[in-house]
Amino acid sequence: MSDEEIPRRLRRFHRDEPPTQEEVHDRSTEIAIKEVDKFKDKHARYPQKEELDEISESVFTQLKNELKQDKNEQKEISSQINFGNSENELENLETDPDTGMKKMSFLEKRKARRHHGHKEVKQPEKETKTAIMSKQEKQKVKMPEINDANEIPDLLEKNDDLSKLESSAEVKKLSSVEELGSLENQLEDVDDFDLIEKETETTENNCPTCNNKTKEFIYCPNCGEAFCDHCAKKIDVLTDSLGYTCPKCSHEFKKRKNIN
């Protein structure tokens, strides 16, 4: 019997057409999304890589079984068709005697399921993409880079040093002590006493302790306090030196006389 003698809606059964590649791909995607949603509902998370491999095996098995079942149904329907009957009799074969409605073929059912499935899986696809994008955005957040491991102790050391300098007075005190150390190294004779002196410029300056005009500052080797002859607690005139008592810490020390 030629194709013209067979009703158009029944020709696909006569030709025994297999599903197209696009139909197979769509169905596999539909099954995969349902399996992922089922996994998420059960475990409250998306599957890992190893678990995705298991889901892929399950999808392949389900798809293979469905194709095999469709093929068997297709053969069964083709064998029941009597091509010698009239077109009206052929139409009756597709009509449900109880409801009076035409029965849907397996391909029509598959097409309907696919169309309905696309509507159902749109939201899970969106959720999946959102979860993946959120993960990628988190990966973009970078931690501060440290090029050298030695930078960490250096930063800690700097912070520790800064915490010790609580006021400008302490900074001034530390500077004075450093200057005292350098002056001590420059003295040629330090056998019998501590000789600490610093000559200022020829112009007079104000003493940081008593604010009087003076041409020379005396620095205490104990606390680093700068003072002058006016505010020294005590001055002893010796043969080749002067004895001073610091007005701040009362430390006694000697200073070589200036030879003019």
C-alpha cells in the first residue's frame, strides 16, 4: 500500500520512524533536570562531580528503556492496523470506545510530555544558574596578597614600635638619648667620669626646662633631660670639670670644662 492510501496521521507508524536526535537530546535533558531536582530535594544541596556521574548513568538507563518501550509500542500499533479497512475503520482504531475521544499515540504523548516538561524545568534551570553564578562571584573575592613572608613580622614589629610611642615627649626623649650615645662615643677621655656635653650655635637658645636664654645645653646621661646652668639642681666646680645634678632625676654626673 502506498503512502497516499494510508492516512497521514498513521504514516509514521507504517514507516516505523525512530525519534530524532533533537527529541532524544531534549528528553535526556528533561530526565537529567528531574534527577538533579530530586537529589536536591532529598539532600538539600546540589550534587558533586562524583554524584553527577551516577546521575548521568541513571539518565542514560532511563532514556534507553524509554526508547526501547516506545519502539515496542510502535511495532504493536503497526501490527494492529489493518490496511485493507476503510479510512473510517482506521479512525475507529484510534478512538476510545468508553470516552469517544481519540487516543494519543506514543509520539504524541512524548511530545506533550516534552512540552509540559519544559514549563516545569524552567525554574530549576534558573536556580541552578543562580547557584553557579553565586559560587563564581565568591571565587572572585581575593584575599590581600603578601609578596614576601617577611612582611608579616615587619608589620607586627612596626605596630609594636608605634604603640610604644604614645606622645611627642617620648619621641623627644628617645631622640635625646640617641644623641647622647653618639656624643659619648666622640669623647676621648672617659676614665673617671661621664662627660656629656653638646655645644649649640653661637646664638642664644631657650632652655627646654626653664625657658631661660642659654648658649649651652647639658644632657643628663641617665634620663636624657636637657637643661642649663640656671636650672641645674646642683653644680660642683672641680679642677678640670663641672659636677651637675639633674633637675629631673637627681642623677649626678661630671662634664668637662670648656677651654676657650
